[in-house]
Amino acid sequence: MNEVIFGLRAIIEAIEAGTEIEKILLKKDMKSEIAKELFDAVKGKNIPVVRVPVEKIDRITRKNHQGAIAFISPITYARTTQIIPQLYEDAKSPFIVVLDGVTDVRNFGAIARTCECAGVDAIVISQTNSAPVNADAIKTSAGALLNIPVCREHNLEYIVNFLKESGLKIVAASEKALQNYTEASYTEPIAIIMGAEDTGISPEIMALCDEQVRIPILGNIQSLNVSVAAGILIYEAVKQRNN
């Protein structure tokens, strides 16, 4: 488990000191002045604050938590809006992987491991509805999450639109796509988007995509594990970009 901070004042002080916070759990009905201070402290910092029953916090710790605990992130998150201009400045063709709703920690870790091995420039995730960067994710990634930029963004739709306006081709993996993944071009600046196994890519994100591709399924099971599917698409891009 990530290191935990207990108590509202301690959490506020940690945020003000620049500590990277993974997420904050706050008692559902808390409306005190110091709770307002907490929300002021997180404003503009991309730190999720989740309202939960106090029993959930009690299950994590019996210490005097004052209705709030924060999990310290083991990594420092990057910003997509800073990485893309820097890649162009370095004369690189950006290669980005965007995860929309991938909440399973082990899948996230496995995808990160593939991304790092394949030379992907950054992984973009949503502030909400995404797997956390925790000890399990880092272990599954074989440490890759400590070596590849991870951008946790408040508004994924805005960021995908930013990538598109920055000249990246947006390719979405979808079981419903008509085009085989090998028929698409990945040689230009590119962002590959993978969605959750159960719901896929959200309609809002899908509407921004330039192409949709599918991986042929020849057996009876109708879908691949998302980390396997990501690996297939990422290495098709590696093959094309290195030719």
C-alpha cells in the first residue's frame, strides 16, 4: 500500500509542501471550515477527493484520522501539455498511449511495462476511473511505472483533443471497428487509445478519434485482455515506426 497521511491539517500541509498525492478519502458528510481549506488546497492540483462513508476510512486505519486520509503517490505525475511540445522540440515524433477507464491495477501495470519496453513517450490516464499507481501496479510493471512519464489528467476529452490539435493521429482500439489493426498507419505522431474491457472507449473520446482498429478474434472468446491487446497494437506501431 502507498504511504498514508492521516488528518485534515496534515494532508493540507503535505499538499502545500508539494507532496504528490494519489488520492484523498474524505468522510461523506464533512462540511467543516478545515474541510473547505482542504478543497482550496487541492484546487488546480489534479488530486482526486473521494467522499466515502467513515467506515471505509476506519477499515484502513484506527488512528485519529479526523475523517480524512491521503495516499502519497510513489511517482510524480507529468503533464501532457508539457510533454508534447518538449518531444517536438527534441525533434521526436510523439508516441503516446491513452487509457480510458482501465481500472484493473495489474492490467495497468502490464500495459506500462509494454509501453516502457516499446519506447512509448508517455501514458495518459484520467484522474478518475483509472487504476491507481500503487505498489501492485509498480510490481506488475516490473518497475516501468518508475521509468515512464504518467500523465494523470482531470479532463481526458480535453487532453485527447489537445493531442489531436498538436498533430497526433488518434487511433482507437474497438471490437466494432471495420479496419484490421495492421491496415492502419502508425508512422506519424500518434496516440493509441485503449478502453476498459467491459465498456470500451467512452463515446465522447471515440468521437475525437481519427481511426478505429480491431484485432481479429478467431476463437470462441470474443475479446482479448486489454493489456494483451495494447501490446499487440503498440508493437505494430513499433514495427512500422522502425522500418
